[in-house]
Amino acid sequence: MSSDSEPILVLAVDDHPLLRKGIATLVNAESDMKLVAEASTGVEAITQFRQHQPDITLMDLQLPGMSGIDATMAIRQEFPEARIIVLTTYAGDMQVIRALQAGARGYLLKAEVNEELLDTIRRVHIGQRRIPPEVAAEVAEYSRKEALSDREIEVLGLVAAGNANKEVAARLSVSEDTVKRHVTNILAKLEANDRTHAVTIALKRGIIEL
């Protein structure tokens, strides 16, 4: 890892070449940091981290195959001091919570990369955590509400995929009445008007993905 007199070494992980190019341009224009490697998948990210052991890793959450969350967990398990900043288009509170639980030290929306990336890299490099205020506010707002159980998330995922209660029941080997009870609980917890509204809320919050 670099000292104060050496540049901050950065690994960029994203499956969009244009975004990686933009990050490279921003980072390499700074005298105190340098992009040392890129990766387009979670598996590549782990390989590149082992090879370069960067000071900062910029990790997209939505990667083909292994997710950014899983890649973050794998890197942190092998390198506990790794400092990882999550990059995502999603501000959903569950995405943030999962990223932080996986060991991420920063969370940055891709829409804010041009304005916030360099400051976020520097802050995380010196040991600070960095979460945008609007994202932190969303996490705080929902943390007071009852979370969906694993089974409720499973049911909602199947509903989001277009399955009726009867089909969900068959998939999960439970009764249709059990599915109806789960759906009722889901609507209450998410404060949703109906199934479609519940799916919309869950997608926005990052509870489920399509």
C-alpha cells in the first residue's frame, strides 16, 4: 500500500469500458493517484487485486457472473485491509446495507462520479468512510421499518417475475393460503397499495432485482 509520498494506486472494476475509460482519465490526471489495473467481472477483480494490491478499489455492484458484493467479500476475506468504494446507479437502501456489510468503505452513485470520485478516493484512502448524504438519509429512513424476511423476499421475487399466487405456491411447495399471507405481510411492511406497487418499491430499494 502506498505511503504519503507515493500515488494512491487504484483498481477500477466495471463491465462498461466507457465508464472505466472515464475513471482512468479522471484518476490519471491527478498527481497523487494512478490507475494500475481494470477489471470487467468480479472474478477478474479478485485476480487483479491479488496481482496489484491497490490502495483503493472502485467496485461496480452490477457485474456479469459474480456480483460486486460477492467480489468485495472475497477480496476482503483475503485482504482485510482492502479499501473498496462501491460504484452503482442504484441508491436503494438495501444495496447500501449489503455493500457496507460486505466491507465497502465508500458508496458512490455513478451519476456523481465526475464531481465526487477524486474526493471520495482521497477520503477513503486516509481511513474515512464516504456515503452520499442523500443515500445515508434513505438508509436511516428505512432502518426504522420492519425488514422483509428471506421467504418474503423470495415470494416477492417470484411475484415480480410475473407469477400468480398459485404458481408461487407450486414453486415454493407451500399452500396458496401461505403465499397470500406472505403477500399481505409484504404489502404491510412496504406500505404498498398492491402487488405491483410492492414490486416497484422493492426494486427501487434494492430488495429484489429483475
